[in-house]
Amino acid sequence: MNNVALSKAFRRVGRDRGRDKEDRFLKLFRYGRVPPGFPDWFHGICGVSQEEDCRGIDAIAFTDDVGKIFLQIKSSKSGVEKFKKQQEKYRKREWIFPIIVRDTDSDADIFEKTRAVLSQARQKILSHRNCSH
């Protein structure tokens, strides 16, 4: 196998792994499910359209006060770092918040990570709005 074929194979494996993590994440929140312990301002998460996916959004969380929070599901910290580097190129990605979902994460771990990321994202959005006015 030459380098080009090997590189394509690794990219395909990475894409499939990413899709598996996205699917697992979205199944936890299907049908607008709000898990116990989530804040009152949170109203659920859904998947995205192909157009939104092309912009780097994997899921959308709905809230009372800040509206939609855009999420990117990653399987590793290195994936998050790569995504953050792309923010320099695509400025709007600054408003897409990554969540790492690992094979070893329990559902409770994913809920806790999601709750933490949503709270941080909400604070960032609120702070930005307060500075803009």
C-alpha cells in the first residue's frame, strides 16, 4: 500500500470513528430528551442539516436565554486542537463548542461533559452580548 492509499485509509477510519461518536452522543439526547440534573435553561439537543455539518456543527443545543449553542463532537483532544486551529481560518467556528466523547466514557460522563461545555458556552455568549451592548 502506497502513502496516498494509506493516508486515505487513515482518514476514512478517523471519519468513521467520528461518526460513531456523533451517533452515540445524539442517541443520548434523542427526542429532545433533557437528562436529570441539567439546568432549567436547557431544552434539548438535536442533529444538524448537511449545510450545518459542512460548517463544522455536529449538534445544536437549545436554551431559553441564548438561543442555539452549536456543538462539535470529537473523539480526542488532538481532534479538538485541530478544530481550534481551523478557527483562525473560519472565524465563526469560535462559536462552535467542542465536546470530547471517548470510547471509555459512560453515559453519565458524556452528560457531565455536555453540561459543563454548555454552561461555559452560555457564559461566553452572555458575556459577549453584554460587551456588545
